[in-house]
Amino acid sequence: MDFGMAGVAAITVIAYVIGLTVKASGINNKWIPILCALSGALLGVAGMYVMPDFPAGDVITAAAVGIVSGLAATGADQMIKQMKDGESNG
């Protein structure tokens, strides 16, 4: 079963939820991208060991895939925010 790209998407979703949790907790929003990237890195390394089809074969690459996925969650949040702001201004 091929879970490689689905695993990467799952990291993005989990990092997004972590970002929302941090935002709701009252922690300064400037930490959200860093926490999403760090959680993505940890999830990427875990994914390498847990998922046989994960698109990385070493720890550094797995962490990099996770970081990019975690930062993609931050970008997705900003895209949603901008779309909502555009609707209210349009």
C-alpha cells in the first residue's frame, strides 16, 4: 500500500491542527511557524520509521520533508485568512 504522499499530507494536517491549538492557547502567534516546522520535522522522522513508503530514506531528508510540510500548514492558514479578508473587503 502506498502511503508516501498521504503521509506527507497527514503531516501538514497534523501541523495545521498544532498551529490552531497554539493560536487558541494564547501563545504569541510569532511562534506558530516555528512550532509547525519543528512538529513537522519530528513527524517526518517518525513517518520514515513507521510508514514503509515514506518518501525519505534517511533522517535528514525525512526531517526536511516534515519541515516543509509543517510550513505548508502555516501557508495554508494564511491563504485561508487572506481569502476570508478578501471576501469581507470585496
